[in-house]
Amino acid sequence: MKKIECIVRPQKLEAIQTSLRRFGIRGMTLTNALGCGLQKGRTEVYRSYTLSNNFFLRTKIEIVVTDDLVNQIVEVISQESYTGEIGDGKVFISNVENTLRILSGDSGKYAI
């Protein structure tokens, strides 16, 4: 099993979620995140005050999938979140040793 974590623009979340349903992915964990990277922030003037904002709102999506779906899921996420601009996001993939569904006691791929 693999854990896919991705940081994407919040406005892309619905499109990603809709596309993931085609693969039977219904469960995911979402976290609102602030981050900075290549975008370098922006400067705004508000009532004669100069404000610098170096952090941008992003959404972190976490999904655990079986090994055979990883490449397809990553492809879907990258296609749906692509805008061609700096700040489209990142995808991280890591190994998951085991999973346990607390309610039923199912483990491994049956708990996903």
C-alpha cells in the first residue's frame, strides 16, 4: 500500500475528487494549509500600508491506495491540478506497512 499526499490549489479540489471516484476512491483526508515556494509571495497596499504575504492557501490531500493504483491516481491528480502556473502543487508518495479499520477490525487492503 502507498500513501499519496498532495498539495494543491483549493479550487482544484472538486475536480480531483470527482476524477478519483472513477477509481473507487471515496475516502480521503483534507487539510487546509499555508505554504510558500517558488511563488515568492505578493505585496499589496491597503489604506497606505504595504502588506507582504508570503504564504498561500493550499489544500493537502492524503489518500492510501493499493500499489496497483498509485500511478493512475498520481496521473489523475497531476492532470486535474495543472494550470501551467507556478504554485500548482506537489505530490508525495510513501510506503504504508499496514492499515486497520477500527470499526470492523479489517486490516491491510481490506481496510482501505
